[in-house]
Amino acid sequence: MGAMRAGDDSVGTRRRPNFLIIVADDMGFSDPGCYGGEVQTPNLDGLARNGLRFTQAYSTARCWPSRTCLLTGYYAQQVRMDPPQGRIPPWARVLPHYLKPAGYRCYHSGKWHLMGAPKVVADGGFDRSYVLHDHDRFFYPEKHELDDNPLPSVRRDADFYITTHIADRALEFLDSHQRRNAADPFCLYLAFTCPHFPLHALAQDIARYRDAYLEGWDSIRQKRWKRMRAMGLVNCPLPPPDPDIIPSWNLSAQDLERLIGPGEVPRAVPWSSLSEEQRRFQATKMAIHAAMVDRMDQEIGRVLQRVRSMGAWDDTVILFVSDNGASAEQIIRGDMHDRNAAPGSGPSYLCLGPWWSTASNTPFRLHKSWVHEGGIASPLIVHWPAGIRARNELRHGVCHFIDIVPTLLDLAGIRPGTMWNGRTAPPLPGRSLVPAFATDDPLTRECLYFHHIGNRALRMGDWKLVAAADEPWELYDMARDRSEIRNLAERHPDRVRDMAALWERMEAEFRVQAGPA
């Protein structure tokens, strides 16, 4: 990575807002209350009520490619990050490399996962950073760092929960900023690891949802879909589940029963087909997932209150997203799973599973890792009292995580030059979302590209070409069928051919731009 310098960037002189970028991990599109969920998220709901909700915002379907887009402004394939192939190209910058020459102080707390910039401060340009590398332990992580320096593993008897600690570190950085750099704008990248597996939550949070999901996933999904339609978030039918589509790396049904117990369910089967033991166990799993989202919202509330107390509320642009859809994965890592441990506690290792993932991604098909809508549809909340007059409005324009960096640069009055480290960088592929802050007009662009582990897609206007790995292309009209129920590929072979050819050209161009590892 290059030394911090402006190069040929041009910086405007207007007042620059602060930025607070909040990322959830594996949270489904319909989990928060303001997107139709029954999970209590009053702080996110408040941001939505006094700001904007985007209905067609896209991630990349997986954690590290999505965070690559958020932090670099490029598709992950352009910068060797999907699949990961060493360091990002020397011409690629991380967000602080753009912001710091304009006077910003930049802070990070939580998940990093930009594997091509291994050190958050030294390589990513942040002034302060708390980074969590251990994604298997919410109560006693073993690998974490402060300002690129390793921290001791958390003791197993410590009063510690990572979601709270991520917020604590963010508050520490904001307090320091207020004491030492109050005249400078700040950018805080607040990257939670929840509700990513394992399902670990505080007992008091789980208790709030203990019996909330005994009615079953079929009923929960129907209720969410009806609320979402009433809110104007979607206008598509509710598709049937895909019971036979699960990640190829999931544990087998036999291993799940042997390692976890008879309450585990490996497929998206009807709730009515479950035994009473299975229903109670599955309802408990979703209660833990909801508790994790609830706790994240509580910790977001603490950070928001600190921004208010700093006197920075009106001038802070807040964005909230999820790095991909809910996960159908059923695996066991870390310390494995203690069948005698209370579900949700540190010694347990449970995953959400394919039916609750389907409910979390209501009303879309499939899950994390797929580039069908269930894998890539993300909530996007934007809140900025001083700059957005609209309140509680929806924006239906199609957008992507690659648009976040151009949006922040636009708001900061930064026009990035083409040179970095003596190399010429390709143009940023995204576009600023600032015009959408004022009006719900379409966001004009040629297309959006997706590719992850063989799953691939192209979105052009209302048309989406999509295919699972090693499967033929499917074609959907997103204006009428965002549920991806009616495959129109046979009716429009010319469109399929042309869109597929464009996808192939982009794929080849991005690999050339990335260069050899």
C-alpha cells in the first residue's frame, strides 16, 4: 500500500460531513423491523423513520467480497479479492486513502476481512482500529488486534460479548476524537460480526424471544411478506422454499444429528412435519438469531447517542447495510459443539439453517453465497439530518456496495485522481447515490455484475440474468418478479445471449485489471 498522499486528487472547500458506516454480518433482508421483521430494532427503525430506506441495494453475497467493495469502491474481482489472491493491486486504495488528504480522521471497529490489506492501520490507512479476526467465538475471542497489535485472548470466565465490545471500542475512538480532533470530520467504520454463526447471544436477550418463534417459519415468513408489501418494500409474490438447495459444505443429516442432536433439521421442510422436540429446538435457534440482531441494535443505539452528545448528529451521514443475506450453512468450527451447553452460550455452536434463513431473506429465494436475490439483497438505510430533507421515504433505484465510496467522496467534495503508487487506477465502477437522496428517480447505469464461487448474475435495468454454479442462465423481470419464480430465458434467448456476453466481457476485463497475484 502507498504512503498517504493526495496525488492528483482534487478536494473541494465546502463543509464536509462525518461518516458512520454500519455493517451487519449475515443478516437477512427482512430481519430488522423497518424492513418487515418482528425483531425489535428501535434504533435502526428510528434512522429509517427519519431518513431513507433503499429497496434494491445489493451486496456480493459473501462477507469478504462485500467488505472489499465497501472499502475500495471496486468489484472484488477487480482487486484480486474474489477469490482472494494475495494483496490488492498497487493502484487500489482503501477508503481512508481518499478521505485523509481531505482532513478526515478514520476509525474502524469490528470485522475487517479485507484480506488484501492485512493491516488495518498500516495498509488500510485508518488512524485507530480494533479488528476481530476470530469469527467463531462471541464470548471469548482468541484473535483480535488494537491498532495492528495483537491483544491477549479473552478469558473464558470474562464478562465479555463481542458485539458490545465492538461498540465499546467505537465509543473509545469517538471520545478520543472529540478530545483531540474535534475540529476534523471523522469516518467511523463500525463492522459487526452478528448475526453470523455461531448463534451466540446474551441470555437476557434470548429470553425476550424465547417463545416468539414457536408458530414456525412458514407463519413468520408469511407475516413478514405481508408487512413488507404494506410498507411498499416489495411487490412480488412469495415463492415456495427451495428445500433441496443448501451449501455443498454443510454437514450431513447424520452428522448433524450425531453432533448436535435430533432437534436439528437439515432441509427447509414444512413446520408441520417437525416433531415437538424439533419445533422447540428450531424456535430457540431463531430466538438466538433475533437476540443477536436485537443486541446489535442496542449497541448501535449507544454509538448513535455518543454522536448526538458530541454535537455531530446533524452533520453525520449514517449508512447501514448487511454484507449478505442470511446463511443456510450448517457447520461446526472453533471449539466444536457441546451438546450439554445451553443453546446460544459460548460452548455451543449452532447455525441458523436453511428454513430460518429462507424466512430471514423473505420474500427472496436462496441464501448467502448465491447471487439470487436472497443472497445479495441488502437493507440500506441512509440518515443525514443536515443533508436529506426526506423523512421515512423509500428509494427504489438499483444500487450496489460499489456505490458507497463514490457517494462518500461526492459528499466530501473529493474528486479522486487516477494515480496511486505511481500506477493508473481504473475508474471506480460505482456511482454516487447523492441524487437519490432528493428524489426517487432511477439510478442510471449500464449494469451491475455479480460472481461468487461460480454463482453469477448481471442486472440491467429491470432484467436480471442469474445462474447457480454449473447451472444454465436464468432470466427474470425484476419489475414484476423479484421473487425469481418465472424464468423467462427460453422466451428471450437473444437477451440471454447478449447479457451473458456482456457478463463474460466484464469478467475478463476485471481479471486483467487485477493482474497476476
